[in-house]
Amino acid sequence: MAKGKKKKAKKKDVEEVEKNAATLNRILKLYEHYSSEQRGVTCPDVVKHFRTQIDEGESLQKTFVRPFVQSIIDTELSTLKEFSVWGLCMNLLDCVELGRYLKLPMITIQSLYLRDCAIQPDSLEKLSPFGDDGCIALCLNLIHNRTITSLSLTYCDISALCGQYLSRLLLNTAISEIYLDGNQLGCQGALALIKDLLHDCEKFTIEKLDKLRIDEEMKAQEEKKKKKSDEPPPVGPFVSKIHLFDNEIDHLQRDGLIKIREVIEAYARLIEISEELEELDLDENVIGNVCGNMILEALKNRKKRQQSNTVR
């Protein structure tokens, strides 16, 4: 049999290759310049990667080292598929520089990875805050979502105003884990976050007791149908994790003692009756000994309730 003819490789657009090469050369020169200016050395892997991309006429596919953020800014590179920093400590100035790039108009980054970078809270605040407006917009756009099960908005400069919007997400979506560490929800926002959730749990508890009583009387033998594995996660409220580390939940405000007691009473009750709740992080909030004892008693009551249900 005659061998089939090989297809000719498509020629790359000359203009595009030249444009990519010029961009990469400029970034590389600036990277070397800023590394020298900051009394650092260039990473051989980065330089090698750039040289390879230039020689092959390819556009930049992957960036994985911190020091050349300034180079990208000066080059006005508007689109990155992936920006990764692995195993390098990022200080305050590094985060400020990266944050400055992310905030530039018409900037598109598909993936941003900062792994094992030892970023401190103060530095992270310079990188990630988007405030109440950003949080409210996010909540409004997620209200009909049925697939997201975890939401992290740590150190995003969120105030008490967002409590009610986040509460709606917990009630109407499949989100079961929410991480809000390092914000300023305060007593008002923390209470608003779970107020409707607590009401729903109270209602569920009453309905469950009624159902148990009816089931015992009727001695129903039918088993509940098993849900298919391909079904989307159940819509809330099924909240298992609430993290409110360092959120200004304290008495340092007007009527602070009354407000913080009201907040802790609500969370204590949620601990007692919620079957889904597994984690509640209130660390670095000055709640005091009295409120701390309320949490302790709630945990004891929760244990008794669980033991009672087991016996039944």
C-alpha cells in the first residue's frame, strides 16, 4: 500500500510571532532590570522558559515566579491564562504590586495561584479586598446558583451591611461552607448572617419532632428513596462550616454588651439545634467569659441531644 501523504503543518502568522517575541523580550529585559534593581537574581527556570517561548515563536503560556509583576505592568500585558507563585514568600510590597496589576482596567487572568507564599493578613488585605459593593454584587449573581457548595471571602473588607445578603445565599443556595475571616461584620453582620438560618433550623426541629411522633404512631415501614449520585447538591439551608475569625465581634461599640450577648445567644442556639453544623470559628473576637460559657453550654446541650437521638 502506498503511504499516505503527510499533512503540511500550518504556517504561523509572521506578524503574530514577531509580536509575541517582542512582548516576551521586553518582559524578560524588564524582569532582569527589576531583579537587579531590587538586588535579587533572576530565576534560571524563568529565563529559560522565556527563551524557549521566544525561539519557538509562542505566546507566554505560563508564569510561575513572583519578581516580574512590574515587568508585566510596564509591558501592559492585558491577558494571562495563568499566574502562579509557588514556594516563594510574598511580602507587603509584592502583594501591593500584584494587586495594582489586578486592578488595572481591561486586565484578564483566568487562574491565579498563590501557594505556600507565607502571605500575612496585612499583605493579603492589599491584594484581595473588594468591599461591600463587590460582595453584594456577588451575592445577587449567585442567588440562583445550584452547584457551588463553598464560598470564601476572607479579608475582603466586608462590613455588617453584607450580613443579610450572605444570609440569603445560605438559605437559597447549596452553599454549606462559608469562610469570612478577617472582615468587619461585627455583631450586627454576624447576627444577620444566621438570623434566618436559625429561624429555619427552629422550624425544621419542630417539624422533625412532629414527624417522629407520627412515624412512631404509624410505624411506617417505607424506606426513603435514595438520591441519584448525579443530582446537584441540595439547596440550603445545610450549612456545615461558618468561619468568622477576626470579625470585630466584640463589645467595643454602642450597647456592645447587649449586642454581643444577642449574637452569641443566636450562635449558641444554632450549635444546639443544627444537625449539619460541624465547624464554627469565632477566634480573635473578644466575646468575653460570659459569652464563652454560653458557647460551652450549647456544646454540652448539643452532645446531650445527639445522645438522646442515638438512644431513640
